[in-house]
Amino acid sequence: MKKGRLTSAIWGFMLTLILLSSGLAIFAIVNLSYSLGDARAINASGSLRMQSYRLMFYANSGSEEAKDKIKEFENTLDSQALKQSLSWFTPQDLKDKYLAVIDKWQVMRYYIESENSRLYAAALKDFVDTIDLFVLETEQYAALKLRFLAVSQITGLALMLLIAFFTVRLAKRKVVKPLQQLMQAADTISQGNFNVEMPKTEYLELSALSTALDSTVKKLGSVYQGLEEQVQEKTVALTRANNELTLLYDSLVMLHSSKLDANSLIQALNQLQAHESEARLRLVMVQDGEVTDIITTDNNHEWPHHSDNTQQFPLQFEDNNLGYLEVLSSKPFSFQLFNNFAIMLARSMVIYNAGEQRQQLALMEERGVIARELHDSLGQLLSFLKIQVNLLSKELDKTCKSETAALQLQEINEGVNTAYVQLRELLSTFRLTIKDPNLGHAIEAMVEQLRGQSDADITLDYKLPTQLLGANQHIHILQLTREATLNAIKHANAKHIHISCQKVSSEKVVISISDDGVGIEELKERDQHFGLGIMHERASRLSGVVEFSQNKKGGATVTLTFPPQQEGSE
């Protein structure tokens, strides 16, 4: 059986309806366009009858007003609405009656112009009857056009309903029923039953749809298997993503629940290493463009010098660049995981540094309060004692003054002066400020201050990692370093002073202040000098020791040794 196209059949029916409806619409438009002047023509012809009676009053006057009325009548008679009666499509009877009105008007106009009212009145009835016949013919012609339009519209509507009914019956039998069978087949397939029979139809489109659906049914089995494999892959990917999020969360909790020191960073790296066992990891800490510390996992202490398989992830948060996380792997790895881990570490370090800075500022503010209290109380008292001693010495000079009293008075004066000098140094130490969480910057600022107060050449070699020391350690280190440097300037007359801050091991930090001054004699007692006693006290607060040694080439070295992250008491 030769199959046709469903689109061609639908197009045929639609074209028939379109042509029929378009023909009816065009006919209606044309009919209405020719009927637009019918009302005006009827009104104009009725106006002629009224003007004819009115002209009878001017037929005997010969006035200018009669001429105006004649002109008005002729304008109405020659109007476009009445001239349509002479068109080619107008019935002959309507044309004849219009021409009859025109002919009789010539006679009536002659009567008016000759001022013969008697003849005009005698001919008026016949003239008006002619006009009435013209009006009646005009009305009948307009009604004929309307009846013809109504009949054509009714006939066209009936034809369209008949065609539509035939089209619906045909579509239901040859289109709707096969489509319903295809829907039932699809519903059966959706329930997992692929043993279905496709409907047969005489249209190419529906036949192609049946063939395609049948082919689809045969491929669904293999597609289901492929989908199961994809679901398995997606499940593995989601599980991995969940594990990565869990790792990041656990690491974040661990970093924020304890001190952010080297041990915490190693523990975080070990967690990441356990998740990515094929990769080798290390943290490179950078400060002021120089590498200050390298932190590796427990099983990756040796790192190759040159490798093409390394990837660096910067430890950067806002404007803070703290170093980078370096990954060495010969196999593909999760780039996003390591990038997020690096961002998390940088954010944790910045937050920790901000907390440390707040703690340092609080401690320095407390020391500032103590310094003000000492200045206002003990400082004023020592100043008062100095004045009283001077007054007493002058008073004794006026009277009798023994050598013993003079010697004792001199010792009292020297003691008060020494106490006053030591108080001023202590106040200067207490008033040290740390506005930067970086200890290296704080020591550099202190060194710049001392360079402006002395001719000594002071150099600094700072190699301590950022996260190594706590806020309390920063303050004690800064004050002890300043005390040792001041001693080298004031008491040792040093010309060159070198300050070194190094991390010897994970459990030992060494800070040394070396000078080329007069040297240090062996100390019998650590508290023999008030400044040295304070330095020993600060070292004990750091859980460390301070040592004084003589240099081979002259001068002395003050060495402070202590463990990192050991917050001492105040």
C-alpha cells in the first residue's frame, strides 16, 4: 500500500479552509466597500425631496437667495454619494431613475429661473415622485447587497463546518487512534515491558514514529546497562567529594581548636596525605619574600631537588601571602581539593595572627598601665628622695659634717641615682609596643629606634617562621633583645652588634646578640646586676635559659635558648 504524508493531508484540509474563509472574507470586504455610500445616498436623495419643496418659495422671487438654493440643490444632486448610482456595477433601473431625476430637475430649474411659480408647483408632485422612486430603488439595492452578503456567509460557514467535520472524522480514524496505540505502547515500555506491538498506519510520519519507537525499545536494554554504570561512576565521584568536604571540615576544626603551630600544620598535612596517599606534600612558609620554614608530612622528609611533576598552591587570603602548598605526584590528583586546602590554611593562619596581635596589644596595654603607675608613684618618690638628699647634703655642709656621714650620704645619693636610672630603663622596656603580629618586623622597628640613639652598627638576621611563636613569647623576646642590645651599647661600648634569630630544631629556638665591645667578666651571681637579673627572669618565663659568653676576637655574646610555643606566665 502506497503511503502518503500526514503533513500533506493536514495541509490540504487547512488550505481548503483557508481559501474558503479567505474568499468569504474578501467577498464581505468588497461588498461592504461598495455599500459604504448607500446610507449617504439615501440621505442625499431624501434631502433632494425636502429641498424641492423649499425651492417652491423662491420660484417667484428672482432673488440672489433663490440662486443659492438652486446651487445647493445641484451640489446635493451631483454629490459623490448619488453619482455612485452611475457606476458599472449599479443596476440599470437605479441608473435610469437617477438620470430621470436629473432630467426633470432641468425643467424645474427653468421654472425657477423664469420665475414661473405656477408651472413649478404643477410639476413639483411629479418631480417629488421621481425622487421617491429613486430613493426607493436605492434602498432596495442596498438591501439586496446585504441579503446577498448574508446568504454567502451562511453558505460559506456551512461548507467550513462540513469540511471540519470530515477532517475530524478522518483524523480520529487515521491519526488519533494510531497515536493512542503508540501512547499505550510507550506506557507499557515505561513499566519495563518491552514486548509491545507497534500500530500500522498509512501515513509516513506515523510509520516513521512507530519504527523509531520499536528501534528505541530494542536499544533500551543496552542503554539501561550504560546508565547503571554512569550512576556507579557518579556515586563514586559524590563519595569522593563528600570525603574531601569531610577532610576540609575536620582540618578546619582541628586548626581552630588548638594553637596554630608547626605540629598543628603537620597534623593537617598528615590528614591530607592519608586522603591522597599517592601524592607527596609539604608546606613552604614565606616571609618578606624569603623561605622561613618548610613543613613536611611524617613520611616525606626527603624532597627531590628538581621535579617536573610538582604543583604549587599559594597560601593566600585577601592581601596576605604566607607561602605555598607544594604537591608532588606522578598521577592525576584533585586540583580543587588542594586549592581549597591551601585557602583554608591561609585563612586559618590570618585569623590566628589577628588573634595573636590582639593578645599582644592587650599585653602591651597592660604594661603601659604598669609603666604609668611606676612613673607616677615610684618615679616621683625617687625624684623626691634625690631632692631631699641634696638638701640634706647642703644642710650638713653648713654644720658639722663627719667623714662617715658624708660617705654614707654619698652612697645613698648614688643608690638613688642608680635606682632612678634603672627605673627609667624599666619604663622604656615596658613602653615597647608591638603593632605588627610579625615578630621580625617588631624587632626591626626596635633596632631602627636604637640606631637613631647610638652610633653602633646594628644588624639583624631573622629566620623564624611566622607561626612558630606565641604572643607572650613575642613580648619577652623583644624586651630581652632590647635589654641585651642596650647593655652592649651603654656598658660594652660596642661598635658592631649582630642580632640573630634562628630555629635550630623543632624543639629549640636560639636568639643571640653578639658585639665587639669590652667583653663580660665571669658573673658570680646572676642577680648581681639588675639588668642581667631581669634577662634571666624573662628567659625563665620562656621556659628557656640565657647565657653570657666571651667572644674569641673580643666582645661578648648573649644567647637565649628556649622551646617554641611555650606561653609563660606574666
